[in-house]
Amino acid sequence: MKTKLGITIIILSFVVSLNPYTLIFVTPVFLIGCLILWLSKSSIKKKVILTIAPIILWYPGFLGFMYLNSYLGPKLAQKVEYRIPNGFKGQVMVIFPVECGQPVREENGREIIDIPEDGIVYYQGNIEAGYINWTYKLQDHDKPAGIYEFKTWNMSEEELKNINPDSLGVFGGGGWSTMSASSDDNSNENEISYKVRTLRIDNWKNREEHFAEDMKDSLQNIYEQKIRDCKKSIQHGI
């Protein structure tokens, strides 16, 4: 009984530990499994092999896990296509979920999000966290043409040097979630919660530009008011 229990704990803790974020928590469990195994009547040879093998195999297993995760992550991630107006440059902010926003619609297995001229998108759906599988296309074609995403973290020095400064592309942004109450009414009815995902569309030569914090604050006031107005209209059946 002790042998089976010890082996089960060792195997399970080894598999879970391949995710490096769990390693510190799983290591004590692995040691407990080893202790139970060594207190059993199993042979010395089996005890030694089952204790040392996970330690030797952990790093190759970790590399395999990371490769599989990086391959499957984007494949299984939410698929979104952003439709961009012709000539648009600047910050894009997707605020969600907003009941009065763009409805969720799909084409060819992708959720389609149309970016308006001001770059602020109110979306009824949800943009998932984690791995992303996004594409970006210009709207000025009968068949929208894709534009490049500048993945600077995944490009060689040679690739970075050869980019045309006037090339138009997408710079990844960030995101946050917020719960906010109006300054003139702190009741639960006026409380809102939402999430924001951002990206920027511009030429490569403008890659060092950043979104001004003061502009972010003023825009936040605008779209929070929009969310409140939407909430009130839903509540009153307007």
C-alpha cells in the first residue's frame, strides 16, 4: 500500500511540477512521496530509481512542457480579427463587456471587432486573457488586407534592422480591469466594472511613442460615462 501511494504521489508531483510556477509548492509533496516510498517494503533498487529519475528527467520534461504549451496555447486561444479603418493611426482601446456595445459576431471562426475612427471600441463580448490569436486587417478592401504585427520580442537583430521605417503595423498593448463608482453617487446601482485591452497602430519609425497618461485619464472619464449611460438605459428599458 505504501509503495503504490508513494509512487502515485511522486508521479503526480512530477507531472504538476513541469509548470515552473508550481515547482516551489509541489517539491514538498514530492519529498513526502519519496519518504512514503522509502518507508515501504519495496526494493532498494526501485526506491533509488523512483527517487532519482524525476530529478534527472525534470529539466528535459520542463523544456518539452514549455514547447508544447507555446505551440498549443495560440492554437487554442480565442481567435479575434480587428478591422481597422483606412488611414487610422493611434491608440485602440477595447472596453468590455458593455451591453450597448458592438455585438459579438463571427466570420470564419473568428470574432470580428470593428475599430471606429476614434479608436474606442465598446464590445458586448469578452476578450480572454492569456495566449492570444489575433489578426489585424484594413477595412478599405472588399476582401480586408492584413497588416503586420510588430513582435519585437520575437525578432532577430537582422529583422529589426531591415524593417522599413514607414511600415504600418500593430504594437501590442496591455490591459486592466476596473470597478468604479460615480463621484456624485456611490450607490451600488451606479457602480460599474469593466476591462480594457489596448493596442497601437502606427509606423515603425514611431515605435518609441507612448500613450500619454493624461490622455488616458480623460478618455477613461468618457468611456466610463458611456458605460453608465448604457447601464441606465438597460435598467429603464430605453
